[in-house]
Amino acid sequence: MPEIKLIITGPPGAGKTTAIEAISETPPVRTDTRTTDDLSSVKDETTVAMDFGEITLESGEKVFLYGTPGQRRFEFMWKILVEGGLGLIILVDCSRPDPIDDLKMYLENFSDFIERTGVVVGITRTSEPDAPELTEFYECLESNDRVFPILDVDIREREDVALLINALVSTLEFSR
């Protein structure tokens, strides 16, 4: 059976680890360590290398999910993890100070990978009081000459993670 490697990225706390835990059919591999920097006020642990999980699509295809570290100091891992990747899910957390800037940063840092693959954007915590409207995320993509599906998701819910993956796989199939 064919195998598909998908990358999940986004800022710290956006839900990359949670997404993989929610959907993986096997116990996820995690490389978390205790947080010791400014992030320690937000979360106790942070991913330092990657998270890994896998699922099987109805077609029988295996999907390998690789979650990147969110912190920029681990961006060297981003380049390693995208090797052989077929698609990208960018998670954006609306509880962060500037989620639109977060999206821009990931668009910029993954631009080479984005040029050759499909992308889906998952927006989390949209019920936050100052959360941008989804149209603002579309405007951000448009200003960066990008057009991708954007989905409002609760990353803790298996169905929402499946929706992101299915949207990405459909995007990849459409672009073939």
C-alpha cells in the first residue's frame, strides 16, 4: 500500500501533539521536554524534535503524521521533517497574541515546501474574545498569493483532525 507523509506545524500550544494523539491508531511517539523558557507560563512541556503518529485511510493508504516543534529555535527540525513530505497542515491558535502574524511566519518559513505541496490551515480556539474572523486568515493568505482551505477546528476532537487530513489528501489528489 502507498504511504503518505504529512507534516503538522504551528506555534507552541496550537495543538500539534494533541492532534496526533487524537487520531493516531498507534501510540504516538513524542519528544517533549520540560519547558524552561518564556513558554513555561503557557505549558509545562514542549516538543523538541517531533511527534509521530499514523492512521490508515479507507483506501488502505497509510498516513504518517509528523508534528514539528513549534518554537523557532527548533526550526532546523522543520527542514528535516519536511523531507519526503507530501502535505502540510498549519495550525493557528487564536488564543495567542497575534495569530495572523503566526500564520505569516509559518507561510514564510515553509515557503519552499508550500511551493511543491498541498496545504490546509486549521484555526483553533476561535471562541477567544479577540480571535480574528476566518475572513482575516483568508485575507492573509491572499496577500501572500496563497489559496488554501481554512477550517475552524477543535483539535482535541478526532473528527476535526480527520477533517483536516481528508481536506489535505483531497487537495493533494486534486493537484496531481
